[in-house]
Amino acid sequence: MYTPQFERSLDALRQAFQEKDFSRALNLVAEIESQFPEEKTLLYYWRMVIHASQDDKELALQTFAQALKETHWYSDILLRKSPALKGLQNNPLFEQLVAQNEAVRNDDLDHDFPLIVLREAEACLSEETKCPLLVALHGEASNPQCMAPIWQGVAQNGWLVALPRAPQVMWKGAFGWEDYPRVEQELALHLRALEERFAVDMERFTWAGYGKGADLAIWLSLRGKVAAGSFLAINPVGLWMDDFQTWRDDLHAATSTVWRGIILYNPQETQVEKTSYEALADELLQAEVTCEIIETSINTWQASSEFAQLLNQCLNLIHTD
């Protein structure tokens, strides 16, 4: 999950690259890495792309090799479809590195968890300790491990919190929600497994999400095909911006499955205007779905007792009769 500061740095890097100011782009990569060393996987990719765009194939391949040596890996789509890497295709060394990349990726994914579950010790195991369920969807190019600390306070407040990993592989530690039919299918399997393993109060089931995961949480609630539920959407990015009709169709199809939702946003962390959130809330209201918009100045991208308290307040508000 990218912080606003990191997003701004990436925007500057993209602009320099688009302007073909490759020297400045490389300097920006170095600056970003010094501030955000945890984003090294993505930054290795940027170096490789920049060197390839300068037609320095040798340095691009050296960068790729070094990334793999440090166990960073990338999706086939990035390696095969990126225009800047077109000149490397079929290069014997590049193809060798692509094969090595696949081995590193498969080994990493074999040891990764597609679903993280948070709960209080001994809770959610019987009718006496039954828990409401919250399924929290991470942002684009993120992962459940990154989101887990944010939702820990909700689990400590008595919720069973499930954090699924998006199915689309992007690069190490980065997964995306592009394939919605597959997302629905995988989430249905996760829910079935959770209900078999834990005692769950499905009457208080809530979809939650951050960024694009927030958009998906709203969409899943409106669809009602995976499970009935309300939603808590944090800084949604706005899938409804260009096509309200898509949302209207889902509203008309399944309005009875959603009774209340909250859009929680920090204006310093999103480029979406409040008026856009208000437009969606109006659409929901016309379908007899209550959607409250809550603005906050609390950082929503890092765990804190203050944010945990706000999340629990939102969930109490959603499920107040």
C-alpha cells in the first residue's frame, strides 16, 4: 500500500520518464530508494526500463540479474509486454533471466499465504464466541501482509478479520484485482473455508477495502453474489467516475443485500474529490442504500491507535440498528 509521499515521488518519476529525461529519472530512482528502501523491487524494474529505453541492453540485463540475485521478481506481463523491454525479447541472456525469474517467483509464491486471518485468541471458535466477519481487500499493487497491522485493532475489538491476496500477480509483494470474475470465485472459496473453520456471525458481515480494494468492496456488496454484506471503503479511487451505469445496474439487481455503507477518506491521501463520493452516495440513496461519507485527517495507510478507534467507530455505525 503506497503512502501519499511515495505516490507523489512515483508521479515525478513517471513524468521524467515520459519526457525522456532519463538522467533525471535515474536520479529520482536513487532518491526514492533512499527514502523507501522497502520498494526496491519496483525501483529495480524502473532502472531496468530506463536503461533499456537508453538502448543500454547490457546495463538493463545486469540490473535484472541483480534484482533476481536479491530475490526480487516480476510478472510475465511486465517482462513481456512493457514497451521499453521490447528490444530485450529473444535476447539469450534475457530469456535465461526470465526463466530464472519464473523459478524465483514460484518459490516465493509457494511460501506465501493467499489469506491471512486475524482474531483474538480462542475467539470465533464456537457459538459462545461467535464473531462478526470483516473481509479487508488490500489496495492495488499491495498485499495482505502490508494491510494486516491496520486491521489488528478491529480484530482486538472482537471481529474475525480476513485479508485475502488479490489473484493477479504483478511483482514481488504486489498483487492486483483486475480479473473480477476470478476475484468473485476465489473470495467465495475463502468465505466457505472461513465458515467451515470459524463460528461467524454473517448478519454482521462487512466488506472493507483500501483504494481499489475499496471500490471492489462496494461493488461486491452491491452485487451480492459472494455474500450479503455492508461495506467500509477507505480512500476508494473511483471506478464509478466514468461509468455510473455499471453501478446502477448492480444496484437494481441486488439492493436488498446492502443496508449501509461508509466511505472513509483523507483528502490528503486521495486525488478523488469529495463531490465524486457524494455523487456515489446519492446514487446509493436512490436505491435505498444508506452511505455515509466520513472525512478524516488521520493517516489511513499506517497502523495507529487513533485509526483503529476510528475504524471500530465506523463499524459500530454501520451495524447500529
